[in-house]
Amino acid sequence: AAEKAAEKPVDKAATDKGVAAAESKAGEGAFMVPLGLFTKAENIKQVRSKAGSAGIKTYTESEAGSERVRVRAGPFATRDAAEKAREKLRGAGLDVGAVAPR
């Protein structure tokens, strides 16, 4: 007769702490939501204004060697916070990308 290996019970609290620790180690503002890549200042202003009206902070990053500017929402401390913001932004009529590490 084959013996079954005893399964260890999963300690959910320890697992949750491990996930929280991993997110914490990723640093404050580890996630963002991309809002677009633009060349016209008016488009940048419009997207940032819509996000601001939804209560979401934004920032911009210039693309190296180009006149294009990336508009991003965030930074967010956790992926969950970024996902919630993403839904708010979609509700405000913005075409948003997937949550990504910053």
C-alpha cells in the first residue's frame, strides 16, 4: 500500500503577510496606470484634467529622444489601489492601459 505524504496546512495569515511584505518591499508608489502617449500639450492637459476630476493624481514622463510625453496615473502603493483607480478612470471615460509596475 502506498503511503500518502501528509499535507501541511496552509497558514493563510503567514501567506497574506508575505504578499504584503513583498508589496511593501516594492516601495511606495510601486504601481501606475498608463493613460497615453502624446505629442500635443492640449491632449496631455485634457487627459490629466479628466483624471483629476475623478480624484486621481497623474504625472508625466518624457520619452527619451522624442517629443512624446507619457501620461500616467499614480503612483500607487499597491496593485489593488491601482486597479481601483483604473476602474475610476475608465468610468471617467478615459482609455486606460493595464496596471503595471512603476
